[in-house]
Amino acid sequence: MIERNENRGLFTRISNAVLRDPSMSAEELGLYASMLSRPDNWEFSEYVLSKQFGTTPQEIRRILLSLERKGYTRERRGRYGPVWDLFERPEKPQPASQPSEPAAAPAEEHTLTSEEIGQRLIDHANYLRRLAAERKAADAAKQIAPRTSAGQVTTAGNSF
């Protein structure tokens, strides 16, 4: 589910405050933009998002948890398992001991064209695919030369 400020129609508008948030990584921003482009009643699962970006559900969960710590997402129980809610503005609860600060003026917003959003999503999907391939290659390299308990490399029963 997405809690929107207003109906945006066929375009995805992203607040400049989000786009300029120095704590947001490229992968977080890409996933955030992709999620924000979905209809309001969309339910986001780690599995479906991982298929969309060609990566693992664990990698998507890592990014979603990072976005949750920043106040952009929240995990909840869905009909078939955990799903994620997305917020256009970060939801950070005020500590009880501090008085509320006056509301800041709304950030200037820039409407991204569908081409800009598409290119950012393509770039992000390619990044996630490269990351998954690098991790897969690193895991495969670890398994090429199995070692005995004494640290010797073994090949077909012969020790070296």
C-alpha cells in the first residue's frame, strides 16, 4: 500500500527532498522510485520485487529494511506473508521527550518524465543484476578449490 499526498495520475512525482536525501543510495532510490510508480493499492512483496530487478529476495529485503530505518517503508502482515508499505515522505516518529518542531515548508518538487523514470529504473536493474552476478561469481570461486582440514587443496583423492 502507498500512502500518497494526492492523486498523481499517470506520472510519478518524487519530492526533491527524497531525490536529494544524502542518506539514500542509488539502489534505495531506484527501488523507491519503482515502488512509487505502482498504483495506490499495490502490495509489495520481496519475492515479486526481486523478480522485477533480477536479484534475490534477501537483497530486496536488505534494501527495504534500510528504507524502513529512514522512514520510507514499513513492513506489515499481508494475506500471503509480509508486504511493505511505502511513504512519499519519511515517517519518523518524534521522541516523546522532545517538543514537536514547526512544520517545514514543503520541498520543491520536480516531476520526472516517464523517460527519466524508465532510464533510472533500467540503470538500477542493471546495477542489481551486476551485483548479483558478482556475488554469484565470488561464491563459485570459493567452491572451486575445496580444502582439507589441514588446509591442503585436494583433487580427485590426491593431496598437494
